Amino acid sequence: MNIRLFTTPICPYCVTLKRFLEEKGVQFVVINVLEDKAAQEEMIEKTQQVTVPVLDIDGEFIVGFDRKKIVEKLGIKEED
């Protein structure tokens, strides 16, 4: 599974999502869209959004920390 997290260093939701993925043992690549203009353009083109975080899971883009969608897509088991 190829997972990329589009982020900026000043985004609190990005930090929260990154921590969540790390706690669940998910391997992912962090892309700082302030430094990587090509990635920023790709993110905007694919999502029609300029906000982060954006998670790319095998080409499916999830905008924001949509926990339900992310858990479902990654098959993460969560305790109630």
C-alpha cells in the first residue's frame, strides 16, 4: 500500500493525523507542500483543495483528518 501525507509544518491537524498513523503502525511518506511545489500542485489538482492534511492512499485522496474514512480504507481495527 502506497500512502502519502501532504502536510505543512504549521498545521495542527497534520500533526494529529501523523501521530494517529504512527500509533497505528501505518507506514507513510510525509510531503511538505510548502517545500515541494510539484506535490502541492498535484494535491490541488486531485482534490480541488488547498488545505492540508491530505492523505493519498493508493491514489485515493482523503482531505482532512476524516478518521472514519481513513480507518475504513486502511482496515484499522479500533477499540470502542
